[in-house]
Amino acid sequence: MELIERGNALDVLQGALDMAGHGAGRTALVCGEAGIGKTSVVTELVSAHRDGPVLWGGCEALFSPRPLGPLYDMAPALGSKLQSMLGLEGRRVELFASFLAGLQEAAGTTVIVLEDLHWADAATLDLVKFLARRIQRVRALLVLSYRDDELDERHPLQLVLGDLPADAVVRVPLPPLSEAGVDELARQSNRSAEGIYAATGGNPFFVTEALRADGLPATVRDAVLARAARQPPAVRAILDLVAIVPGRLEIGIVDGILAPAPADVSAALACGLLNADGRWYSFRHELARIAIEQALPMPLAAALHARVLGFLELQHQGHVPMTRLVHHASGAGNSAAVLKYALHAGDEAASHGAHREAASLYATAATHVDALPPIERARLFENLSYQRYLIDQNEDAISARHSALAIWRELGDLHHVGLTLRWLSRLYWFGGRKREADGYADEAVQLMQGLPEDEAYAWALSNRSQLYMLSGHTDEAVEWGMRAIESAKRIDSQEVLAHALNNVGAALYAAGREGGKPMIEQSLEISLAHHYEEHVARSYCNLVSTAAKNRDYVDAKKQIDAAMRYFCELDLDSWSNYILAWQSRVDFEQGRWDDAATTATRLINNHGMAPVTRICVLTVLAQLRLRRGDPGARELLEEAAALARQSGELQRLGPVAAAFAEEAWLRNGEAPVDPIVPQAHAMAEQLQDARCLGELRCWCLRLGLVEAGPDGADEPYRLQIAGRWKEAADAWQRLGCPYERALALLDGDDAAMREALSLLESLDASVTAKRCREYLRVAGIRGVSRGPRATTSANPAGLTARELQLLALLAEGLTNAEIARRIVRSEKTVDHHISAILRKLDVRTRGEAAATAGRLGMVPERRATAHRPM
């Protein structure tokens, strides 16, 4: 990984080295907490140093440090005379003078690195004083690194630093990385940055170790425990108590439980692990706290949690967040307290839209579920299932709902069995498993129709309507939905009414019938008024997806913006991911391909995402790669096809089939057409889905799979099928679909075909442009360019001249913002270029791009440096 946010430090050090090279030696003080990157910065400096030797030694955290340990480290590079003097008593002044003479006689500029001086012995500190007071006479840079957070007023190094000649010293304090810097390191590692900054405080060593490991890295654990082990029992007791509380712990609680002596508190703060700000104790880094906590024997940890829980219950009754009580009750193994506080806290979190927190709290309670009576157990599993459904943890939601079903069946409660069957139908549909969804839906209807009408029966009717709507069976969706609406009104259930209105409205809207959109809007109004968050989300999703399907992109954008404003304060990942997937589809269809790729790529890395969402983003990304000739398109299509087939719905199968048809056309008959294409075409004919039918019929005509056939396609495709290419191209232009316009122009005259080629080249659709040139050559049109310009084809990855320029700047380690300033372009434009470079080089990170370019000879390969522990 590249060094992040250390450019200023390197500039200061390089300036000092340049001064030393002109005969004015300097001392550089590189300081910061453990893991801040002192070694990495110094390594980066000396790696580029070619004008003279580098002498490197370090001090060690031994119980009895070796005198002059750094000199022993340097011994192999020192002269025999100086080596013979090491270890001899009474020769220290002569040894130091000999070392200085060696620096004066050395060719070029010498860099002397003394690391970890906070652990230095007295003799090494004497050497530092000797050299620093004379460094200006020699061509040398003396680099001293140390942990400034471990120096109290009486530390010996503090006295040495105070005596250094100010005019020959440069200070290089290294701050923690910013949140943006942590995000960049995570991006280079192709890992999620979620929670990393909060856990590490921006410490580069902790960040890189956390990105490399699942859980607490062993290197971090060992470093922290080694420091804690050196503390006396009273100090360790403070560390242990504070460690069981994430974040921070009130000083008053520590005093109330341990009553530590002032000297022990001072020692705890001086050990470099703890901070205090007057009211609170906290660990300097969350990873350090985790290391101490995980090292606690279970009985000790449980006892500490129990003591804190008891203290909070007695001293702070009614003033402590429930989540804190849950934490300590769980740590103490107190089932009664866990259930008491976790259920209350989960309900409270859910009511405030904090669904992720609610799911976590209910899951904590579920670990103690055996202490609850059956009905309360079932309700806990239902609450847990619902919260996990909302945050896109569908498989876990299904598991919890099955646990509830088993309890209701055992109790013989048919009302709740019916409700649970309806929920299982919904969850299995969301998981892309249509057969199971239909099975549970039918079972719910059959169970409830022979019983007195209640909410469970109304839900069963509405759920059946929803499944018909989703599979494109409009008449059936309306029939069952109207029955649900009438039932909801009879039993006065606003929630079922909102749900059923949404189903009927979406079915009518998608089929282009009157009254559909207003019904969805009525559902949205009811849901907003009653705070039915899931139904609000469903309304927005149906408004967005149907507007996009109808190519009403202006309304789709309006609904997307409204939905994301609603989602921004709620943990509704299932729905926000679905909306973002449609955002990528809209950007894709309107020619904003870089934006579409950015959104789709971000979503596709979320492997827990619902299949109905994943199909959409897989298809968008696959089609982009097909058109641009990027690798990996086929793998994405195959995954999308497997999920779409399992869903059994035309709205999932249609776009995937269109992508397979386009792949076959782009390959010009080199491979057979996937069976999904004619299957989806037949389904579109059966359901009379105008949008899907038009797109698939056009592709099937190009592939020679069908003849023109009966009408039923929507307008732009209908015009193309009828041979009215110019009207079709104009229609696509009005809709703002440049790629489809280019394909329509391909059926036109010479000028139209040339315009098609120009459009495809502007989109960087290199593979489609190649196919277009074949059309032009077959038509006998001359003067057609053969493809990319020479500057592009001259390199193995097909980079343009601008991309080569940006790749060189990237290889220098510049950020996108710095590159933007260098080439006088917007940062967003640079982002798009960098995305294209990574795509063309088939790499995931900037470091990989620089390395690949170096291997291919495009730019000099840049050495990347990882942060290392100190």
C-alpha cells in the first residue's frame, strides 16, 4: 500500500537532507504514537537516497537495554577500528569521536537513523547529544524517531531533546490519518472502510493491520498486551475495567468500583494506552481496548461486567442508555437483565428507525431466548426477522421467521401461523426464490380462507396480489388486490390497505393503465402518515422502477431523490440498495456510463445484498463490460442468469436475456445464443410486456431468431421493427438514450451509420464501435477509421493519451485532487478517468495500476511502501 497523507513530512525531511548535502548537517525529529508510520516515512526517504551511505540502528524495549544498541546494529557498515572499540570500557569519548570522523570522511551525504529513542539507554542518549551538537559540521542527516506520547517530564530523552541546537533541528510530528486517508487505504486494499477509522483513530499501523485481518490482528494484540504486561497489578486493574466498555468509561465509575490510588492513575495514563479528559477514561485506540478485553479470562470479565452493571443500576437508575445496560448484562451472563433491557432497547431503536441497532439488540436477546415463555419467544423471533429484512440480511430473517413459525404451530395459533406464512412468502421472494414464495403464499390463503375474516386473511390476499404484480400478471394482481383492499376496509387495517393499494397501483402503472400511479401515491401518503417505513420504501421502489421501465427518466430521478432523502436517516439498506440499483440502470440507459459503473461496482461488492437487487447491478455492469471490451462480463452474466431463473419473473429475466442477446450479436455468431433469450422473448409475448417484448424482439431480429411477428412492442422498438429507423432514432434522442439511438442509426443510410459510429466512440463502446465498422464496410462506405488512434493502440491496455498522462501522475502517488489541480480539470473528471484506467488494466487498486503500468513499460514502476510497526 502506498503512503497516505505523509507528503508534507517527506518534503520536510527531504529539505533537511538537501541542506545536509550542501555541508550543513541537520537533525530531524520524527515523532508520533506507536504505529503512526515513523518507520515507513523514514524508509521512504532513504529508499530514494543514492548520494551516500545509510546507517540504521534502533533501541529495544528490553527490561535492561543493551548499551549503544543502535551502534551494534550499524557495526557491519562501520570501519574495523570503530568495531574494535565497541564493548570496551572507558573508551566512549574516543568511540564517539571515531564515529564522527567516519562521517566526515564518508563520500557523499550520510543518513543516520536512530529508531525508538524512547527506549534508549543512557549511552545511546549520550551519543545523540554528541552527534547533534556537531552535526552542522558534516554532510549528514541524523534522523531520530521516538514515541512522543510516552515521554513524561522526567523522561531522559526529554532532557536530551531540550538541549539540541534549535537552528540545526527540524521537527516532523506525524498526526493520525484523516477519515479520508483511511478510506483511501481501504480502497487500495479493496476492503470496506466501515468502522475502521472509529476503531483505529487513524493510526496507520492499526488501519493496515485491521484491513489485512478479520477481527483483531495478532500484531496489534501482541504489541498492546506486551505493554500492559509491564504494568503493576493496580494499574492493570484500571486497564481491565476500562477495557470492558467500548468507547469510554466514566472516571466516577472507576473510582466507585476500584478506588485507585492517585499514583496508580498517573501510571495508567503514563503507560501510553489510556487517555483522560476530566470525566472519562478511554483507550487511545479502540483496537488496543479490544486487545485487553479479549485477553481477560472469562470469569474476570464477567465479574467486571457484573460490578459495572450493579453500579449503574444503583447509582444511575433511569439515566443510563439501555444499550449500556444490555452490554454489561450480556457480559455478565445475566439472562434476566439481558432480556429486560435488550427487548426494551430494541423496541426503542426500531421505533426511531435505527433498524441495524434494533436487529443487534434483538439478536443479543435471542441468545437468552430460552428464559422466555413461548409466545414472547415467537414475538422476539418475529421482531428480529423483520429488522434483519429491513437491513438486507434476508437469509437471517428467514431463519428467525422459521423459528417463530415452529412456535406458533406448536401452540396451535392459526392466526399467527397465517401471518408468518405470509412473511415467509415475502422473504423467499426477496431472496429470489419464487417457488418457495408461491408455496407459502398459497398455504397462507388456504389456511385463512376457512376462518373468520381478520388481518391475517387480508395480508394473505394482499401478498398473493403482490406476487402476481411482481410476475407481470396484471389482471390477477388487480383481482386479488381489490379483494385485499375491501377486506382491509372492513377490518379497518390501514397497513394492509396501504400494502394492497401499492400492489394494485404498481400492476396498473407498469401495464400503462389509468389510475395506477395515483394508487401508489395514495399508498405512500397513508404509509408516511402512519410511519409504515417498509411500505413507504415499497412505494418509492415501485414508483422508481416503473418510471424507469417506462423511460420517464425525469420522474424516475425525482422519485430517486425523494426516496434517498427518506432513507438517509433510516437503516433501510434493503430498500436503499434497490433504489441505487435502479439509479445505476437509469444512468446506464441515459449514457452516464461512468456513474452507472461506479454505483454498480460499489453495490456488487456487497455479497449480502438481496438477489432481486443483485440481478439489476450484475446486468448493468455486464453490459458495460461487453460494450467496452472489459474482462469479466460473461461471469457476471452467468451469475445474473442463475439468480434470474430462480426468480422466475420476466422483470428479472428480460434484462439478463437482452444482455445475452447483445453479447451474441457483438460476437457476430462466434457462439450460440443462450437459451434464456428465446425463453424470455416467449414470456414477454405471453405477458404482453411492451418494453421487454420490444427490446428482446429487436435483438432476436438482429440474430435471426424470429421474424417481425405481431405488434406489441413499445414505440421506439416498434418503429425499429417496422424499418422506420429515422423515427426510431429521433424517439431515442428525445428519451435521452444515446446507445439505443446509435443502434437505430445503424439501420439507416451512410450518414446515419457514420453518426452511429461517432456516438459509440463518444461512449467508449469500443466493441460495439468495431461491430459498427463491420456494418460500414459491408455497406461499401469508405473512409471509416479502423479504430482507436495510434496513441491509444500503442500501449497494451489501449489507454488514451490523457489516460497515460493520468497514469503517470497516479504512479507518482498523487491523489485525485492533486491530479485535478495538476491538469486543471475537475476532480469528478479525474475520478472518471481513473475508473477507466483501472477497468482497462483489469486491476482494482491504484497501486496495482501503477505496478501493472510499470511492468508493461508505460510508466516507470513505482515502489510502494507498506506501513510497518515500530
